Amino acid sequence: MPTLLIADDHPLFRAALRGAAADAVAQLQVLEAESLDGVLAALESRGDVDLVLLDLHMPGNHGLAGLAAIRAQFPEVAVVVVSANDDPRVVRRALDHGAAGYLPKSSGLDELRDAIRSVLACEQWLPASLRAAVARAQSSDQDTELAARLASLSPQQFRVLTLVAQGLLNKQIADRLEVQERTVKAHLSAIFERLGVRNRTQAGVVLRELELSDPSRQLEA
């Protein structure tokens, strides 16, 4: 029985996704999370999640950083990005950072069902309306290199990097991860080398490069 994790902070949208998913796959087990921390906790506690439908803009996630975190810490889990942003360049970046598919929130339920079936069958999925434009969108050398460097980090190193980007000190990181401070320092040395940076400030900037503006927030403004 496949297991799906729906990650979105809007209850009504989660309900719509849950209904469509149930129609798409028989005997599908569905979990829900409304924040990136909730997603990571669910993946940590459950070893049977096959697919995450990930909102790009939910509490704790502001763009592609959440995708990168999931791919680094749980590489066996497929991720389909769900977003109001249908810019082909953003879609291209998501694919470069390991997304198995991309689903604009304007998509119909038939497309959602097709996306779930395709990705669970180990296929990449994009809506037909975006495929040509995404194919024309060139992967930037910067994104390709950044994705490769982030992918070289171990799950624990990525956790340390995330906490560094949040401004935590070594002792605070050690307490949060329940490790010794010298272990954090060793992780930081490896992170700096693999990311090609010199200090924690530059390391934090690497994650911030994955941030994206939220079109729905712009409309509200």
C-alpha cells in the first residue's frame, strides 16, 4: 500500500488533494502536514512514505529550500512540488533540485491524479501546458552546481546547515540535534568544504539562494 504525505498549510486544499489522491490510487494511505517541520518529523518517524506533495510556500518553507532538505535527508522519497507559481524557470529549478514532478495549483483534478500515478510509477511528471516551456528553460550553471553541492551533504550535515542559516550558534545546534559541540564543528568543516564557502555566513547564504517569492502573497499585497 503506497503512502502519500500532503504538505500544505491550507486545510481546504489538503482536503481536495486527499480526495483526488484517493480516486487516483486504490488503498492509498494519506498523511498530512501543515509546515516543513511537520513534513520532516513525519518522514523521520515513518519509513514508509513514498511520495510528498510539497507546497513551495508553507510555514518553514520559502521556495526550494524545503525540497532540498527532503531530498538531502530522505533521498528515497519522491517529491512533487505543488505551487501557485507556474513560471517555467522555477519549474526547471525545482526539477534540477530533485523534484519528481511539478503541479501548478491551477491544475485540474485529472492532472493531479495523473501526476500521482505517474510519480508512484517512478516517472517524472509535468502538466502538458508547461512541458514545452520547461524544456526550453535552460538549467543555470549556478543551480546545477548548487544542487550537486547540496546533494553531497549527509542528512545530518544538511540539518546543521539549516540551523546555521537560521542563525543558531554551535552550542544551540548541538543541543537541538542532541550531539556534542565538537561534532557540530566537524560537520561545519565538511559543509564549508563541500559548499565551497569559508564561513557560516556564506553557508547560510547558500540556502537563501533557494528562496522564492510567493505569487499568492503578492496578489494579497
